[in-house]
Amino acid sequence: MAKASNRIYSHYTREALELFAALIREARLEKKMTAQELADRSGISRGLVQRIEKADPSCAIGSVFEVASILGLVLFDSDEHSLAEKRALAISKIALMPKSVRKTKREVDDDF
Amino acid sequence: MAKASNRIYSHYTREALELFAALIREARLEKKMTAQELADRSGISRGLVQRIEKADPSCAIGSVFEVASILGLVLFDSDEHSLAEKRALAISKIALMPKSVRKTKREVDDDF
DNA sequence: ATACAATGATCTATATATGAGTCATAAATT
DNA sequence: AATTTATGACTCATATATAGATCATTGTAT
């Protein structure tokens, strides 16, 4: 068996994973697609689709996003900006920031 | 080397991955956290943080979400409903749907 | 200008995710 | 009610992601 990997995840992470999994399964059923079909179209195995729909944290993020994409799920809630725009925006913002973080003696980071 | 896995991903998937990666790096720099620090707090290695920030599709989704969670990134844009609420909603919706998809002779699924 | 710490890149070894089956059960259509 | 397909659960073999180094370089701060 896959041994379930005894890693620990935050509550938030688990819930996000479970929501994502539920959205995927919901979309698949809505589109009346079998797990096998979805697997084929996504270029992965049926077993992996099953694990994705069970919110297995060890699945490759690329596979999960691809499945979501095939199902037409909207990632990162595109409201005003498109996905590409948001990406470009974030990247240009990063360009303006210090490229590496320097730990001075100034205690831990207290930015709140 | 990791051999980069020659899998193919949709354009949408790639952009989503890159946006996610950018948001993570941006948040880390904003919080003045070193890659090592983020790795420690997330329970992963620095190398993995690097790959995540480079939008490597093969990273485990659990690790990526955990990193995002540590950085306080909001997954699935919680507007009206909380993450948990959305999850519960999706799950109860699934419960009302047919549990398995049946392929009749009625051509492929033409739902558009 | 110098020092030092963080990053990026790369390598190796090990753990483990994934694909490819199989089987039993559940559930949808007839 | 009977049939047949999709699903869920499991096993095994193999590919590969990950941790854990090290080293060169870049960037920050003094």
C-alpha cells in the first residue's frame, strides 16, 4: 500500500485539500464523466483520480491542477484580473522586492 | 537530477502553477522569511521550497498548500463562505448526485 | 569595500508516488 | 429483478520526488 505517509498538515491545509477534492468530484459528476474518462483526458491513471478525489496530499500538484483544468474549474477565482494578469502582476511586484532575506540581530520578524 | 518529467500540462495549468508560485515567493519575501525558515516551519526541505517557488508541477500538493498556509495565503478566495463551509456545501451537494456515471449509447456527453 | 548570509544549482541515496493491473461491491439502466 | 458498468480498495513494480548534502554566486548589511 501507499502507506499513507504520516506527515502532518495544518487544519487549514487539510480543509483546502478536501474542498478542492470535493469541487473536482462534483464537477466530474456534473459533467457525467467517468473516473476513467477524466483520467484519460488528464493523462493520468484512474487510481490517481481516485486519490485526488479523496484529497490525498501526496498527489502531484500538476496532476491535480490539470484535472481541475480539464473540468473547467476556475483556479484562483478570477474576478477582475485574469490568471495571466495576476501572475504578471505578482512577478513584477517580486521584481521590486529585495531578492534575498537578511536576518539581522533584530529578533524574529515582528511584522504585525 | 530530477529529470524534469516530460509530462505535458495545459496552458491554464501552467499559468495557475506559476501564479501560485509567485504568490508564495511574494508572501515569503514580504514576511522577510528565508527559504530555510519557511522550509522548517512547513516541515519540508529548502530544496523543495525552491522547487515550489519555481512552479515545479511535480511537488506534492499537500506540501505546496502547507507552505501557502504557513504564509497566510488565502486559498479558494474566501468571500462569503469560509473554507469549511464551502467544503461542507460541496460535499452535501455531491450527496444529492448520482454516485456513479453511466455511459448510455447516447453519444458522448454533450452538455453545452 | 568587505564580510557574511541567502540563494540557486547540482548530486546521491532513499522514500514513496504513480501506473497497471485485479477483485468485490455498489449502483444505474433495462 | 437482472444485468452490466463504474467505483473503491488493494497489490506490485517502477519511476521519480524528496531530503540532505555541497559549492558557487549573488545580495545585503556593516
